[in-house]
Amino acid sequence: MPESLTIGQLAARSGVAASALRYYERLGLISAERTSGNQRRYARAELRRVAFIRISQQVGVSLEEIREALDSLPAGRTPSPDDWAQLSTAWRDRLTEKIDLMTRLRDDLTGCIGCGCLSLQRCTLYNPVDQLAAEGPGPRRLLPR
């Protein structure tokens, strides 16, 4: 196996379009060396970073938050299992909050879809006369307080 991957190889192995990989590189999420012909070459370890980016985005983590997390990993060497464990520990509470929010949304929407809004007093999305505006923007009954 080659030690480095072209952008096409990284795209094929990761399932991420080459244009997205170039964007990730511009944001500092991944990095590549350049050949004498100015072609990108990615270390094989970048596959792990791209996988982390993809799954993090799938659960709603912003690219800025992903960049901050990846910046916590050591530069100049492939992250060890301990490095990844530290990152995981730092995200554990945040991911638990997201899971709880998604569970509430799933359960509340299931009820909403079937109720036809006949029980507006219990509806988590209903906000008559915008009375919850003082608590902040967005769906106040669903968002963590």
C-alpha cells in the first residue's frame, strides 16, 4: 500500500468528494503535502480524520467545532488511541445532550404528527402570541434550558 494518497484515492476511500476534501483542507481540518508538480498527497492517517469529520457532521457538529477538536490532536504524528480517547471524553457530555435533544424531538414529533394539533396546551412547538420570546430565540420547549 502506498504511504500517501492522491486526492482521488482519498475521495474514493473516504466517500467524500474531492471538492469537499479541498474545502476541508482550506479550513485546516486535513492537510496534504505537495509534490514537485504541486499535486496533493495525503498521509493515510488523513482517512481517520475524514471519517471523524463525516460522522461528526452527521450528528450535527459544526465544522468549526470539528476543527477545534482536531486541533487538540498532536501535530506531526498519527494520533494514538489515547489521543482519540481524550477527544472523545471532551465531547461526551455534548454528545449526550444532542442524543437527549434528538430523542425528545423524535418523541414529540411522533405525537405531533398524530395529534393534528388538537392538544395545543401540551404541544412542544406551540408558542401562542410568542410568549416564550423572553426566554430566547428558537423552539424554547425543545431546547435545553
